[in-house]
Amino acid sequence: MTEAADSMAPAIAFRTVSKSYGQHQVLFDVSAEIPRGATVAVLGSSGSGKSTLVRCVNRLEDFQGGEIGVGDVRLAPGVATRGARKLNDRQVAKYRTDIGMVFQSFNLFQHLTVLKNLIEAPVGVLGWSKEKAVARARDLLAKVGLPDKEEAYPSRLSGGQQQRIAIARALMMEPSIMLFDEPTSALDPELTGEVLSVVKELALGGRTSLIVTHELTFARDVASHVMVLDHGRLVEFGPAKEIFRAPRSERTRRFFESGGLR
Amino acid sequence: MQRTLTILYEFRDTLLYGLGVTISLSALSMLAALVVGLVAALGMLSRRRWVRAPATFYVEFCRNTPILVQLVWVHYAWPEIFGLKFTAFYSSLVALTLQTSGYLAEEYRGGIEAVDKGQVEAAKSLGMTHARLMARIVLPQAIMRSVPGLLNQFVTCFKSTSIVSVIAVPDLMYQAGLIVSATFLTMPIYTIVAIIYFVVVFAISRSVRWLTRKLPTTGYFGAAA
């Protein structure tokens, strides 16, 4: 494949992805090609399967049908492959280092200080020197506005501060893809702003991002693309501008209305 | 009372020796059980069935057989079953380790399962392998959580040691029996022994309580408190 063609290839390609928990199907044949560098707002009401879809990308969830192409890796039910080769657990772990994830509940390591939360994986997994990791950590802490918290334990911090640290921790790995799973849903309304501005200023630039969110205003502000899921089906996918101006599906229109967008 | 104290003084060396055996036996088996219990707990939580099944069987066996039965079984049956013949002291050590490690494994497992799954997912998303995330993220927190339970098991382990006198390990209980059979001072000697056990166990359990309360003031627990 030529370089030009390669750069045109989607960063993430969902191909008829289906998933169920036992009898309960949560994703139905979801297909979408996410262009490289896109910021995709993944929208939908609770239980629509949007978190599940995003968690499939870094293999926190397996699925039962279809496949997901991420770069040169192909995820299929129960197996991940690169070319003809199956990835073992160690290689799947390695695959995840290029995909940052931010969770609704922050999930900072409670027994480690902020600084250690940030340098744990770069040093232990990527093999960086401690000096390099600490320097980058300090830089990121300054950028997320918490330069004085490196010795603090997570439980001492507000939710908004914890989430900014969690974003910094994901960015430490310099991932080319970022996944945000409702990053502000667990926060008091007055704290969502500080987190969203960190997402916007720091996390999105130059990389491919999927953001599961209920913040429609934020989505309209930052997203280049929008996916709308309804009961596990993709009802809308396309450039954000078009969709926010004129949603194609009735479901999306109602969703925007209930979110106070029009 | 006067007479009891005289007797206590007269047999102090014999009794102290017995107490020494009791303490070293419980301390050694506790140390061994801290390691064996952790390995068993990790085994029970393994994703591989061929690791999980034997580990679970081991823990259930240890927890569901009386210590007296284990002791006699190790001492008299192991020579035939496994060709392992121990002195009475080592048989006791093995039996107490079996029993205690079973309980400790459950304490560890509770601690491991109590670590928030979100942190495990975060560790995975940062590219940590299962082994690394267990070692670096889960176990440090699980062990800290298990400390009160582990310390409490030490009290139980100490009390269980009195059973080893049945295979003639010269612990405190056995020494008392020797003195009784030589002097027929049944009441005072066994009363003294009861008091010694009480004083030691009470001191240990009070220290455990003190330590347990002390724990949450350090590290991230301090922040949580």
C-alpha cells in the first residue's frame, strides 16, 4: 500500500459489529469508518450501547459478530490479529499502549501519588527512564492546571481534579487514539467545565478520538464527526456540522431536542 | 495463691521452654502461611482452570478439616503417602501452615476482589499485562486491605498450637502435662497454663487491634480517612 493510500485508511473501522450479554443484544451490526485525526462524539441515550462500542476498540470488551480494524490490527470475536498472526495477551497489552482511555469514574490508582500514577505505565510498560517520565509528567500536570498536586493521593482530590489527572495519565503514553467514556458524567456540574476544557485543549489535537458524552453543547463545539446510537443500532454517522444542522434520522432529531439543542 | 506462685517459680524453666516452642511454632507457621496463602489466593483467582482447580481444592481442604485431623494425618500418614517423615515439630509446623494458609488465602482473596475493577481496567488500558497489573496495582492495595484479617488469623493460629501436644511436641501445653503427671498438681498447673495463654493471646489481640487502628493513618489510607 502506498503512503498516500495508507494515510487515507480509516483509523478505526467498525464492520458489522454485534455484541450481546447472554440473551441481551447490545450492539447490532454497527459499521462506521473513523477517519484519521477525527474527533467523534458518540451520542445516544443511556443503554444505547455507546460505552460498550468504545470499550470494544481497546479490547476491554469482546464482541460476538463483525470486526474492528484499528491500524494494522484486526479485532474479531475472541481474537486479535496483525496480518496472519494472532496476538497473544502480551501483544494485546502492547496494542493498548497506543490507545488512551479516560473513564467515567477516573480510576486513578488509589495507592499511588499523582506523579506515580502518571509515570507507572511509561516506565514499567514502555521502558522510559524515570527522568524522562517525570519530566513529561510535570509538563502535563502544569498543562492540566495541577502542577502542585504531584505528591497528593487521588482520594484527596476533587472529581474534576482526578479526571484531569486521569487524562494526563492517558496522555503520558502519547497514544494516537483517545477514548473517552463519559468523562464528565460522574462530576458535579460546576466541575465539568474544567475537565472539558482540558479534553479540548490537550487531548484532542492531532489524534483520533472517540468521546462518549451527554454534553451536547461540548460535542457540537469539538466534534468533527458524530455517531448516534439507539438501542444498539447506529442511526446516524457523519460530519458533525451536517448532523447538528440537519439530523437525518427522526431519532437523532428527538435526541437533540431532549438535550435542549434546538 | 502463695502455693501457686511457688509452683510457678519452681517449674519456670519447663514452662518457659514450652512457651518458647509455642511462640516459635505459631510465628513460623504464620510466616509460611503468609506466603503459601498468597500463592493459593492467586491460584484461586487464576484465569487458567488447571491452576484454579487445585488451588481451590487446597484451600477448601485446609479450611474444612479440623486441625487435629490435619496434624495426625501429616504426622502419621504422610510418611506412607508421600514418603515424607518429619519430626513432631515439623509435622506440627506443616499442619499449622496448612490450616492457617487456608484461612489466609480467603483473607487475601477478599482483599484482591475488593480492589476496584475500574483500576484494573485503567491498568489494562495503559498496556499492563495481567501479571504486571496484579503486582503493581492490585496486590499492594489488596494486601493493605487484608492486614487486619491476616493479623486476626495470627491469634487463631497461636491458639491452635496447643493441639500439637498430642504428638508430643514440647509446647506449653505438653510441658504442663509433664509437670502434672510428675507432681499431680493438676488444678494449679492447668490454671497457670490457662492464665499464660490468656495473657499472651490477649496481648496479641490487643496489639492487633491497636495496629489495625493505627494502619489507616499512613499512605493513601490517611488520605481516605
